[in-house]
Amino acid sequence: MANVSLLASDGINPKLSMHANLDGGERPATGSMAIKVIHSDIPTAANTYVLGKLPVGAAITKATWVVTVAFNDGIDFGISDVNGTTGTEGDLDALQDDSAVNNHTVGIYQTVHASTNYTGHLCTTDSYIVASGTNDLTAGEGTLVVEYVKTL
């Protein structure tokens, strides 16, 4: 399994072609990251794709997955370290677990995790939003919105 980074050269933001929108301002108490995902961005199920970097101290409060064009199969979204492994930093399907919700048809899906009804994660070290298809993806398009509180 390969870990494929979809970050821009700064190592923080999603690459420009993914149309990411990051929050602005000097230091607001909340933040969000919106990442457009097309099936060709994350085609191989055996890989873990790094989509964006969360700031240290971020406490994730919500993840919303909006599917605008149906995918041929589901996607797991989660949190990892820079190497695409869970370690102590999170769970590779913590934000959206396709086994808990059939998240590949057109619709809006809130944070759903199969085993723990995951509602939050505190990023104590560098943390990254990751995606992995449950099977190889050949169709689909959607936007993942991750909301978090910036602890001071």
C-alpha cells in the first residue's frame, strides 16, 4: 500500500486542482477545511491519500461529506500522521466510515464512525485528513468539509 500525498508544495494545503477553501483571519476560534474530491484524485483502494493538514491543537467537531456525483463505491475519511498510518494520532476511518453509512450515493453525510460514533479528535501532533476508497474508484465527485476548534 502506498501513501500518496495530494498536498501542495507547502505541505499544508491541498493541491490547487482540488479547489480547497481554508478559513481566513488572524486567529479565529474555529476553523474549517473544504476539500473537493474527484474519483481520479483517489483512484486506488490500496492507497491512503493525504488531503490536508490540521493545525496542532485542533479539536475536530464535525465532518460533512457532500456527494454531488455518485461514486462507484464508498470512501473512508480519517486522520493520520504524515505517513498515512494511524499511530496515536487517529483512525483511518474516524471521520466517515463507509461500513457504517453507504456514503457513495448523491447526498449529505454527517460524521459517522462504525464502532464509536466518533464525534471529535484532538490533534496533539501534526495530523492529516486522509481518504481511502473501499474499492478502486472509477466515478464520483464530492466535497469533504472538516470543522474544528483551534485550542489556544
